[in-house]
Amino acid sequence: VSLVLVAAGSSVLAAGTVQVAYVQPEKFADIGYASRDREDTLQELTKHFELLASRHLEDGQKLNVEVLDVDLAGTVQPLTRAGQDLRVFRDSADWPRIQLRYMLETAGKPARSGEHKLSDMNYMRYMGGPGSRPPLQAEKRMLDEWFTAQFGPAAK
């Protein structure tokens, strides 16, 4: 089992902390195809987990997240003329999916844990127009909803 630990940390404003590990990311369904794209995707997801932990977790709580699979929204279409790939978003089976396992600790003791398969078949409803989409917009929105469902509304 290969395990890639991308980050452990918290924001300066964080009440709680998060540690994110990516389990066998080389087997993920879709995190980009070029090695730089894959690294950027994992870093962007980790930053978002850190942001959400700083907003949702209480003082002294620690969240351990193992990301088991990622399938980004859309499909990559190679552009041979431009020398780079283009991610195309459609209302089809290309919706975002993330499978994760988590354990929340409070005062150093396990409080709760679980494994979840997140997906958003309606992600296109929330996408801005081309050129106005922040990186991983659909995936971040899906994680926002999961954090609120698991840990309550953002406190900050």
C-alpha cells in the first residue's frame, strides 16, 4: 500500500486541525494526467481541507482524512495543436466523485469516524462560465457540503 502524505497542518485562524493523506493516488480514477496536474490537484484539495477544518472544527479537534479515490468533474480532451489538455464539462456521467475515510479526534480521543463516497450529479448547475471557474470548483463545493453535513455549519 503506497501512501502519499501531502500536508498536515492548520491555518493560523484554525481552531481544529486536519491531516490529509492520499492513499495510492497513482490509482485514482482522474486527478489529471500530467504529473504537474496531479500534484496541483492534490495540493489544491489539501488547501481546501485545511480551509474547511479552520472554519468547521472546534478548538482541540483533529481530523484525519484518507482520500481513497478522486474522479474530477469533466473529461480531459487532448489538444495536440496547443500542446496541453483541455477539461470539458458536460451534463453526463462526468460528475465529480471523491471517496474518503475520516476520523475525528477530540481531546486526543476518537470521537467518530466513517467512510463516504461523495458525488454531485448536478454540479453543472453551479458552474460559472468558461474562464470564470476557479480550480476544482465542483469538487470544493462537494467538500463544503460534506463538511457542513458532518461537522455543522462554519463557525467562522
